[in-house]
Amino acid sequence: MIRIFKVSIPNSVVALVLSETILIFSCYVLAAYWVLDVAADIFLVDDYGLWHIALVVSVILLGLYFHDLYDDYRIRSRTLLLQQYCLVVGVAFLLQAMLSYARWNLLLPKWLMVYGSGMVLVVLPLWRVAFSNVTAKALGAQKVLFLGTSSVVREIVSRLEERPELGLAAIGYLETSPEDCDGIAAPCLGTIADLDAVIPTRRPDRIVVGMTERRQRLPVQRLLELRFSGIHIEEAATTYEAVFGRISTRDLRPSQLIFSTELGPRPTSVMLQGIYSWLIGVVGVMVALPIMAVVALLVKLSSPGPIFFRQARVGLNGAPFTLFKFRSMYRDAEARSGAVWATKDDPRITPVGRWLRRLRLDELPQLFNVIRGEMAIVGPRPERPEFVSVLQEKIPYYRQRLCVKPGITGWAQVNHKYSDTLEDTIVKLEYDLYYIKNLAPAFDAFIIFHTLKVMVLSRGSQQCCVPVQ
């Protein structure tokens, strides 16, 4: 896998994106030579036609991304795949039509667009089928041998079974005794003592150590020799982080947090985040003012009560602050229930509020919290003091998520939908710790871009995702 924007991307996905970019671009260039004939060179170079084509290619690639065609490239329905490509190309045509009212010099000639898009609709689905069946297999997957069968190893093996595009294949595992070889999908290849016999026959590319007890059981000297022979060796927690995009709290020890130079946020990244979050907040308020005015009117007319909702939340280093949102629940919604998490189809949410939450428009006033320096654009979601006091007693390392400013969006929000149970809260904490460890402008940009996809597709906005108001 390749690390881009602090996220591990499978090699096969990178290869797919690059190959489809080249194919789409080539289709429109060939269409230019077909339609324009001898004038094609003049259009492509002198009239900046290559840049016009690049705009269309970007729109198509963005559409494929929004349809999750790069999250999982396996084809489950060829009919659905063709429909998705048709929809994406249709959006590209719509954009060309809109540009005709704005700047004519950005438009592609009509028949170039028609013929080029026609070739895209033929070539790309055929290429996707060929890639899924042949190319992805030709790229191969790294063979992984596991030492131990901890709960983290079991989760990793299940994940690799579900997501072959990750480029890792579990060939089996070794345990300290045969009794520990139950309940895992990968085959048991023997005990730790059989390591020397397994290496030449299975030829693993990577060895992942996930033993629950290592003292006097881990063959340190032999692993050292294998490492210097070219076999990549890593702990299960590192593999877990790469394939899940979060940090396993089960294998996390206090000493790692104390002595590690990686798990805590870097001061430079925190300082930069404060600067660009404030700038984005100011620009965001100016751009969103007309939308906020319409939303405020809808909230006021839909149900009695204030337009804005104010609530105490816990911010940086546990400092309380007042969070602003558009009211999406009926007035006095907590008068009887007290502070509880919202549930799916919560009856306390107004009809207008349900749509505001689905589109995340209720969170626009939090831009004022960003300008005031209480929040960042990206970060862990701020929780209520009542919940924080309880959760930090029940969940180890929960308070460590308070070492950075809370955010309007975050790595946990774009990856995990529900958080109305203790188990979900632990999963979101693991995403938050991963974010804190990798906090950087590039990572924030990636999360913001992914948030736009979540907003457009109305994902991750279930009413049980956030505490009630």
C-alpha cells in the first residue's frame, strides 16, 4: 500500500485511478483528431484544448469517486456499472451546458464531446472488467504470515478476506500451542517452533506479530535474521492501523503514549491548523451567509423556539465552550429525557431539522466557533461534559482525544456512522487517535474533500450520530 495524504491507499487502486485517467484523456484526444482532423493540433495546443479536456476528465474521475468506484472496484453487477458510468458522463455533459452560459472558452466542441464520451462509455467499462478479472490479479498480493492469534489479528484476517483490493493475503498463522488455533479464518500452519520450516515453503512477504504473550516465546533472533534477509516484519497494531485507518486501543499501552514521538500531535501542525481553520472559517461565513439566512427562516417558521441552539461542549484540554447550531429539535426536547444520545428516527427532531441534519446544514453556525478559536474545521467531534465525564471513566485513553481542538468534521465522522453505543464510541475514538497521530494540512484537506462526498450523498448523517440537543 502507498501512503497518500497520511492514508494508506492500495497499490491496485492507485493503478486503477492512473490507468482510467490515461484512458479517459486518450478517448477525448482521439475524438479531437477524429472530429477536427488537421486542426486538432491547433486546438489541443494553441487553443488550450488539452486543459479543456483535463476539466472534463476531472469531472468524470470525481463522479466515479462519488459513486465509490475506487473504494471497492470489484464488479457485482455489470448493468449497474454501466448505469453509473452513464450517469457520470451525463453530469459531465451537464457541466458543459452550464459552462456555455459562463465562459465559452472552456467548452469542448460539441461533436468532440459526443464522440469522446461515447468512447469513454465503451472503453472504461471494458477496462474495469478486465482490471477486476486480470490486472488486479497480475499485480498480486503480499503474502502475510501471522505469529499469534490475538483479537487484533483475527480482525485483520477478516478485513483482508472482505477487502482483497488492499493487496494483502493471509497465508496462515503460527501459534504457541495447537489449542490456540481455533476460531480464525486463516489456516493454522503449526506452532512458533515451525517458523523455519514454514518460511521456505510459504515464502511470506510480510510477517505480522500478534502474540498475546511474547516473553520467552517470540523467536527474536530468528525474526532479526529474517528482517535482514528482506522480509518485512511488523507488529499487528501497525498492520491494523494500515488496513482499518484507525489505532487499536486494545494493544495500546500507556508507555507508547508517553515515550512515542508519533502518537501525539506535532506543534507545527497544530499551529498551521489554527491558521488555516480560522481563514476557512471567515471565508465560509461570508459564503454561507445567504444559506444561513434561509435556514434561519425555515427553522423559525417550522416550529416555535429559538433559531439557534446553544449547548456546552468540551473543547481543547477539557475546556468548556458554547457550541452553536441551528435548532433541529422541538423546544425543550430534553426536559423529560435529560442528556441522552439521539436515536434513529428520533421523534424529538422536527421535519425541517431532519433535513438540516441530513444535509449537515444545522452545523453551519459552528463556523463562528472556529472564528472564535474554540474549534477547528477538522478534528474530533466535541462531546457534552456529561458524556465526557462518564466515557473517560469507561474507555481507556478517551481523554487523550482532547489534546487537539474539536472539529466540525473529522476522520471518525467520515468513516463511522453510528455512535449511540459504547462500542461505537470506542471505534470513533480509534479513528480520532489515528487523526491526532497523523494531523497535517494534507490530511485535513483529504477529510474536507471526503466530507463533501458525505454531504452530497447524505451519508453519515443519521440522527443517532450526535448527542441530542
